[in-house]
Amino acid sequence: MNRRRFLAIIMSVFMILSLLPVSVFAETTAVTLDGQLKIQGTVAAGTTLKADMQGIKNEGITEDSVSYQWFRKTSDDEKKEQQGEKPELKSLSKEKTYTITKDDIDSKIVLTITGLEDKGFSGSLTAVTATVTEAADPEKLATSDTVS
């Protein structure tokens, strides 16, 4: 092969490589969520709960960096957990906030946030409220029991 043809092939390869986006070569590593998730709000029918992400240690995390999943945990679910089983909790919502209904009374509300890999986060954190009451009682504020 003559020298000019060889150089033309090499230059063509470099030109093609320069047109590829950097993301093709970059290895993206998602940061695992770390810290403590809490739930903000009064645990009573008719009130709205939302995630309190101040205890999460990851830099740059925002409400849009995670997905939300709200569940209802009944006393039967808790009994199954105590027996070593994993109960299937009733899914309530995938929104950023959740408004407690009358169906939630005498249950606990569970919030799980999961990091969005396309935003650079992975893993999940979970928080559980106190038992839901009928009327708003300022003494029964949401608390978090679990971080996973």
C-alpha cells in the first residue's frame, strides 16, 4: 500500500472518531444514594405528605434526581415482617407527594425513593410514617424508621 493511501485511511479514522460524542467513550458511574430519608407532614387522613431529603448526603441530589413510590403498610403486613416474610405492600402513588385517604387509617405510609441512573444516582432509601389517624393531630408527625 502506498504511503499516501495509508495516511488517508488513518486520517479518515481520526475524523470519524472526532465526530463521535464523548459519551460513547465515557464510563458513567451512578452514585448510590446515602443518608436518611424522612417524610414531612402530619400523619392523618386528608393531609399531604412529601419527601424530606435534607438528610440525604449525596451532593447535587434534587427532587428530580429520584423516582417516588408510596405504599400502604397494614398491621397484617407488619405481622408478616415479624415472621420473617416479605409482605407485598399496596402501591398508592408514584408522585412527589401523597395525600392520605380514609383507607390509610390504622396503617403506615411507606415512601421509597430510587435514584435515576440518567441523573447520575442509583440505589434507594425508604422512610415509614407513624400509624395514620382519623383527624389531624399535631402530636403525630411523620417519622422515618427505615433506611435501606
